[in-house]
Amino acid sequence: MKSASSSLNKRRVSIIIPTLNEEKLIQKTLSQFDKKLKDSLNFDFEVIVSDGGSWDNTLEKIDEIKGTEYVPDKITVHKEKYRQNISMGRNRGAQESEGDVLIFFNADTYVNDMGSFINTALRVLEDEKIAAIACPIYVFPEEEIFMDKLFHGTYNRYVELLDKFFMGMGRGECHIVKKKLFDKIGGYDEKLFAGEDYDLYKRLKKYGKIHFAKEMVVYESPRRYRKFGYARVFWDWYLNSVAVTFLHKSSSDEWEPVR
């Protein structure tokens, strides 16, 4: 019988990035998956961009880096008349995936060492009792201020405690989940315009542990916090989590994009 480790080393990882009007940051995000990284790893990975129907230059910016950086293996574009929410976008990317492990990144995120990040994820998921991984989130170091450190340091600790002692929790900037379990629970709930991250991990918790990986730090743009402030953002998160828990719907009719 093959060991879990040897089996995982042969797996394919699917990295899914939903986009909507991300012309400012998409090249920076995709540059993390260059050809050098792909050649250096002992497993295969694919990058899938799931675009929600951008009307800016997002797709053109992706096209510009062909031949210079690693380009997505697959690009899906929402062309229907109704507006696609992020749950739909992530599910659409997952439908195109071939990996055993799914990593969902927001389009305004990066990590310091992508190779080490993915290898750590695979090592953690060797444990059959673990269903998914949650990561600590901080803002881009070059844009970080004291309030960013205070809020995210506290909130990351809160997420860690929830994962360890209560329901599952994973912040939407990065979700890492076993594909078989993602499919088993039906992926993201497409009725949810917000709180879909909390809902996904709450349902995954029924099938295994949510591992909070302190070493797997993900950085995001502070754009939403700068526009609305932390009090407003946290209040929105709270209202949506309560609505999802007790009413099985979002309190927000949409999650306003900030670009």
C-alpha cells in the first residue's frame, strides 16, 4: 500500500484565482507562479483564473505577460447577463480543476515563498483527519501601519481559536481544501454574496479538522480597510457570519468591490 506522503507528492495542485476588475494587481499576483517555480517543484500545479466578467483591462493585463511570466493554464470568463458573485467564481474555477488539492487565492494576495507555501500545505494535508487549512492574513508589509498590525494580529488569533475549539473558520483571502471534500459538500454556497468563506469552513469542519497554519502567512492589499475603516469592515463580517449561521443567507446583498 502506498504511503500518504508518496501519494501526495504525485498530486496536482489547482490554484484558483477569482477576478473582477483586477487590472492593478493581477500581474503581481500571477508573477508568483513563474516557470522557474514550476520547474523546481516535485509536484505539478495548475493556475486557473476565474474572471467574473471584468470590464477593465484585467484580461489584457494577463495577456501582456505571456512569454515573460507563468501564465494561467486556464481562464474562464463569466459572460452571462446576471452578475457573478465570488462563490460562483470560485466554484467555476473548481469545475475546471484537475487537482487533488485546491488553493483559492484572492487576486490581491501574495506569499513570500510560494514553493515552500504549497509544500507545507501538502505536508499538512497528508493527515487524513485534516479537511482544510486556514492561514494568517496580514496586509502588504510595505503598506502596513500600526492599526493593520493590531487588527490582524488579534483577528488571526481569533480565527485560530475558532478552528481549534469551535466551528471551522477560514478567511477568504486564502482557502486550502482537499478536492474530494470540497466536492462532497457542494463547494461554495452560491446564494451567499458574503460570508461564503465562513460558511465553507463551517461545513468542512463536519468532515475533519481545520488546521490553522501559523507559518503559512498570506499578504493582502489594505484597500478595503483604507476605504471603509476597520470598524465598518469588522461589523460587516460579524453581521454576515450571524446571518449565515442562523438564517443561511448573507446580510449583504452584494460585497462591494474596492479597486
